[in-house]
Amino acid sequence: MANERSAVVLASGRLVQWREGGAAHVDFDARWVLRREESKGDVAGFFHTHPPGVPGMSDRDRRTMQAWAQCFGRDLLCAIRCRSATRAWLCGKDGARREVASVILKGRSLQWTP
Ligand SMILES: [Zn+2]
């Protein structure tokens, strides 16, 4: 079974800081993310895979994204790749989330329309 993978989504769409986790979890380098946001202010959100799992956000995804949005004080993108489909949500600090109009994963770059 494939492991989950993750990356940080920059405002440019570039996916950076790739990591590999276990079959049903993956994490991010929180210190790197905070340093990047403080120095460049261009962290748009997070990308991870669900192989071969659920195409939507898990309860843990929701809790994690709310915590990050609270930390950043603004909405953040949660993009999930499952099988050959990619979906993404904008997640707020109040826990609300809204699926974006469109999202395309191309290589190591993500393009989305809010
Ligand atoms: Zn997930």
C-alpha cells in the first residue's frame, strides 16, 4: 500500500517540502512552515494524498486545517489528491470550509480558482 505524501502549497502554486508519511497519515514540518510564512508570507496551504482512501477531508484534516488557519489568522488551502483526482477546500479559522471552483495538479505545481 502506498504511503501518504504531503507538500506545502506556496502562493505561486509551487509544492515544496515534500514528505512521506504512513498509510493513513502524514505531517508537515510546522517549524519550516512558520518560518516561511514569517519571512515570505506566501504559504497558501497544504497538499496531501489519500492513497487509496477517501477523496474528501478527514476529521483529522478538518481539525488540523482549522488549527493552521487559526495560527495564520486567515483561510488556508487544503488540497487532497486521491487516485487520479485532486480536490481542494479553503478552510477558515472558525472551522468552515468551502470547496474551490477548480484545482489542477501539474507535476509539482497546483493551480486553483477560489
Ligand atoms: Zn487527509
